[in-house]
Amino acid sequence: MADGRWAPGETSATGTSVASLNPFVVSAVTGFLVVGAIGVLSRRNEAIDDPAYYVVGIPIMCVAVLALAYRHPHRPWRWTLSMAAGQATALALGGSGLSLWPLALVFMTVCSLPQFIAGWIGGRLRQRAAASP
């Protein structure tokens, strides 16, 4: 970091590898942007109340998790969890009430099942590609 920019493999001041933060950030920002965009376009407080969340949002997030898991196959469930954190942040900032927060967490877990599956598939595809000659 002599010139002020991070190089691959360098560690931050906290000792965390900078390269290892990227998938977490990409995943969380993707979840935030998808839910935020659907909420804004549908003019609803909660994007999950709009059919576009299920028809457009979940497939976009699945593709993102699949790509992240292929690129970073070790423990691919982490990308789904950080994406869920991004979604939860967008919902909270979008004006959702916190009175149903426990129910919302359960619901988001169920809605994240396709992303968990996509992450598992992405990780497996990468492992197969690495194992083949």
C-alpha cells in the first residue's frame, strides 16, 4: 500500500485480507440494490410485497450468488447471508416497521433458500472445474 492503493493479498489495519471482503461487499450491495430498486419502482415500503421481487429480484440475486460462489467456492453460504443482510438493510431504510422483525427474518430465510441452492451449485461447479484435467 505504498502508493495508497490496496494490492491483492494485503491486509487491512484490522488484519483482514482486503480481497476477502469483496465478495461480502458485492453480495450485500447486490441485495440492497435489488430490494431498494424494486421498492422504489413499485412505490411500496417493502419490496417483498411486490410480485417483481419474486419474478425479477430473486432470480437476479440467485445469479449473483451463483457467480460469487463460483469465484469464491469456500463456504458459499456466506454470500447468501451477506445478501440477506443487504436486503434487510434496504427494507429497514425503506420505512418498514420493526414490529414484525422476527417474522420478517423467518420469511427472508425461506425466500433465501433459492440463493443458498444457487451458492451450493456455484461452489460445486467450481470444484468440478478445478478437479477436471
